[in-house]
Amino acid sequence: MEHVFDSTAQFESVREADDRDTRADYQAYQILRLGFTVAPIVAGLDKFFNFLVDWEQYLPSFVNKLVGGHGHELMFAVGVIEVVAGLGVAFKPRVFAYVVSGWLLLIVINLLLVPGYFDVALRDFGLALGALALGRLSQKF
């Protein structure tokens, strides 16, 4: 009888694996994982090229002064961190989704210190929540 139970459990496990690709929660996980892999990598690489935006405009002047007027070089360091975070989400979403969420919350705080970017701060807060949701979903998948 125990053998029948084991085969039933194995059947259920195989069926769940087959169904996983079509389940909405797994699809949501994959969408979030893709988004939080690509977006940080693209934003991080753009810190070196400024094709999307001049990223230094988001840097509070006192931070630029804290780094001795080397805000441009600071953006390079930020870019490297973002690329690493994006790659981390690709390979270890269970950990790096939380890293990205925390990073986005730091960006929100930074943006609240720069007048005129409260809308961007709100958007990044929503992104932080999305990364947090990815972290929770990654516990399941």
C-alpha cells in the first residue's frame, strides 16, 4: 500500500511540474523576474552612456559635494551595482529580488531629496513593491 501512495505522490509532483508553466502565479513570477533582470541591467549600463537620461540630475547637490564633486564617477559605481543586482535576479531571485527592492527604496529616498522628482519617486516605490512581490514569489518557485 505504501508503494501505491509513493507513486501517487510522484504522479502529483509530475503533474504540478507540467502545470506550472501555465499557472498564473508562475507566469507572474517569470514576468517579474524578467523585468527585474532587464531593467536594472539596462539602467546600470546607461549610467555609462546616458542614452536614456542624464542620471546626474537625480543626484542631490549635497551628495555630489560629499563625494568631492565626483558625482559623475559615483554614477559609474551605481551602474555597476545595478548591473550586478540585475544579474543576481536572473540567477538568484530568492535573494536579489530583495536587494533590488531595497535599492529602489534607497532611490526613492534619494529622489525625495531632489525637488521636482516626486513622481519618479512614486513610480520607483511601485517598482520596489513589485521587486518585493518577486522575492515572495521566488520562495515558491
